[in-house]
Amino acid sequence: MEAVDYFLKNWTGNKKIGDVMLDELLSLDGVPLWWFFERIFVYHILPRQINTFEEIEKREKLSPFKKIKLKASAQIIKKMIISNENKKLKYFGNKKFKSPDHKPTGDQNKVLFLSYTNHILPNGDLFRIQKIINEVKEKHFLEPFVLFADTLSSRNYKKLNDKNTIYQYSDNDINKKAKTFSNDMYEKWKSISDSKKEELLTKGDLSYWPYLKHAFEVFYSKEFLELLYIYYESAKKTIISEKIKVVVLTSQNGIFDKCIIAAAQELNVPVLRLQHGIGECLIPYHPFDKYYKLIFSEEVKRNLMNVGWPEEQLIITGPIIFDEINNYILPKKNKEKNIFIATAPLITESGGGKKYYQKIESIMKDIKKIKNVKVILKVHPAEHPIEKTIKKYRNCARKVDLRVKIYGTDISRKEFYQLFQWCDVFVNFGSTTALEAMIIGRPAVTIKAIDFPAMYNWMEENKIAPVIEYRNNKEEHEELVSAIKKSLEGNSEFVENIKEFIKKKCGIIEGNAYKKTSVIIKQFYKEQEK
């Protein structure tokens, strides 16, 4: 699967349509259209209804029925996304939202932080960046400006009534130009024949085009290209009108992140991107990734340089995402045997639906074989809609008669780390949360539920946790139960490897990375004011 992702990352590079480079033909302010979309076209992110990565990997021919299903799904997804985003733009286009509700700052320049609806914690703080925002304001006397967006799959935009949102910076002039741009780009894309697209998207003797054409129908549609232009120009307008001198992001994947990066680049405003996961060091460089990465350690820096990242764009700050974890690295106090399960959005977005929940049900059935344990399950914030998702997990537990306490997204970081403290073993599907459990001192058991090595390879290769292949045979079920039992009994097989891995990948975890980050923000800010 990684080979497919890697090819798609830069498939447009050096490709021509006649005498014109493809990336010049299809571009927005000189930035290739594909750069905006390349992180959507990966196995674990592309919506499962139009996701054919497994068929590509197996070189499996698409049946006539599958093609019809993909075509229908593409139309439904496109309509849902466009309708959802237009509702947000219309809602915040109302007069009462036209003047963002932030404190008057006069002519003071600002630092922009992009955040999302699902990053707002119950106490109002922002996930992962609140301490940086506070430090920037209170210690360095800079004016933070938090800009919010609601992810494409979310309908929680009304939670942003009192926030600054990207939607309210759109205007009639932008909307008019967006239609012209989208018509032009769509006609250019449409003018490229299917046979040429097959050629352009060929690796070896296999063309990816027949598999991905319906995904392109969604994101290269006239309607989506119109949205792209609106968000890009709204990002530019925000940066100009709010006198932004530095941009700080926690992601590089989403359309909003991409639009802000491109807008800032056009306006010569530096972008600082905070590392937020272990797997990031595997993502290769794209020539238009013109931002600075604030990363965990020297090891991460070496890994990124190995996949093409220029050294001058890499700045070591320490693991910002683990700044709050220090206070929770304590021995377990309760005497009960406890299992903590955390789900991952990769599973639901890629595997999805009925098969995924059947697998969850099977895992719960295996855990039920372990006597005298308490079980807690935490749902990932990216699983939407959250109420419906929780209900499905409850149904799985009910079917196998397992008592499980289920947490949604409405818990603070403090409560999340307290769940790690409470547990004896952390069951996961491959994510950075497994590393958080290990830092706190709790063993992890990882279930390889889908074929996506980036999720779990780092644990297997460094021998820091058992990684269980889990399809549907007796041996694998027994292996999972055995691994959990060993962890509950205090098996120390991985302890030394874990210590070495944490030191190598994270450097020193001392809770001060936010301070180093704030100093770097101030340095870039001062450079911009010269």
C-alpha cells in the first residue's frame, strides 16, 4: 500500500500535456492542483466508498458492478461534501458573522493558529496548541489569532458561532472569481482524454486511472474546485486583513491546511508546522511543501532528510504533543486489572462499515475470555457522527455480553492520560497513542486490523509491542488473548526496547517543548517585521 501512496505523492511531476507541464496547466496561483489533493489520495484517508487501494495493490480487475457502485458513490460523496460546505459558507455569510468576534487589536500584527471544531476541549482550550498560544501572548507579547474550520466530513460548524472562521472571510468577489476559476480548471481537466490519463497514471504495467477515476470525479469536479478557490482566497484575505506575520499549523493533510500554506507562501509569510505523530517521518517531501517542520528529535530529522526534506526546513523543538504527559508518568495505584481500548479513524475510513464492526465484536469476544478485568473503550475524535458511532460500539459489546464503559470525544487531555494511568494494558490499532501509553509506562498490544504497515511497522521493527495479525482464524484469536494476558501479568519483554525507542524518537520529554516553539515563533515574527 505504501508503494501506491508513494507513487501518487508526485505522479504529476515532469508530466506534460502537449508542450505544457501538467502542474502548470492545472494550478492555482502557480501551485499545482494535485499538491492540494495529494494527502487525500492515500489509503487511510480517501473515503472508503471510493477507495480502491486494495484492488490496486492486488491488481484486481474491477467488476462491472463495482464500477457502477464507485460511480454512484462518487456522486453521493460529492453532493454531500458540496452541500455541507455550502451550508457553512452560507451560515457564516450572514451579517452577524461578518465581523469576527475577536478583541480589537488595531494595527498590531498577529500569529495565526489554525484549529478545528473537534480540537476544542470541554474546558474551551485547544488540543495541543493552547500552551503555545498562552506562552506567545503572555511571555512574548504577541497577538495570537485563532482561525477555525470544520472538517469536510463534519457538521459541527455551529459550535464556532463565537469564533473566527475561514468561512466568514469569503465574499461576493471571491465567489464570482471561484466560478470562473473552477470552470476553467474543470474544462482543462476534462479535455485530457481517458487514454492520456491512463498513461499519466501508469506505474510499470499497471494504470491507476481505472481505479481512481471516480475519486477524481469528486475532487476534480467543478463544484469542489470552486470550493478550493474560495478557501484559498479566503485564507489570503485572512492573512492580509488580520496582518498575519507567522502561521502555525498542526496538520498538513487537510484542504484548509493546504490553502493556508499556499496563501502564506504567495504572501511571503512563514508557516510553522508542528509534528503530531510518529508516522510523519515517513511522508516524502513535495517541492511545494514550503513550510518549516517543528519536530521531535535528531532521529526524526534524519528520517525526514532520507525522504527528501531539506535540512533548513527542519527545526527540533522536542515532542510538543507530549508536553502534558510528564505529570502522569506514575506507577499504577488501583489493584484491579484493567484494559483500555482506543479506536483509530484509519479503520473506519478505510475498512469501514459492517466488516469493521464485526471485527470489533470479535475482538471484544476474545477479551471476554480474560477473567476479572474491567474494560474501557475510547472513540477517536475523527469518527463521525460521534453519537451514532458510540451506539455501534455499544451494540458490539452487547452482542458478546461484555461490559464496556465507552468514552466519546468530550474528555480532556488530563482525563485521557488518567485512563492510561488506570489501565494495565493498552489495546490499539496502531497510532501515536500507543507511544503515549508506553511513555506513561503501560504496555501496548497492537492489532493489525488492516494492511497498512505505516500504522504498526514502527512497533514491529523496534520490538516495542506485540503486533497481532487479526483476520479470522483460531491461532490469531489465541495470540491476541495471550498477548493481553502477558501484559496484564507484567511481562517486561519490551521494556528496554521501549526506553531506547522513546529516547531516540522523542528526545527528552521534559514538558517544555511549547516554550521552545514559542521562542521560534517570536524569531520568525521579528524577521517578518524587519
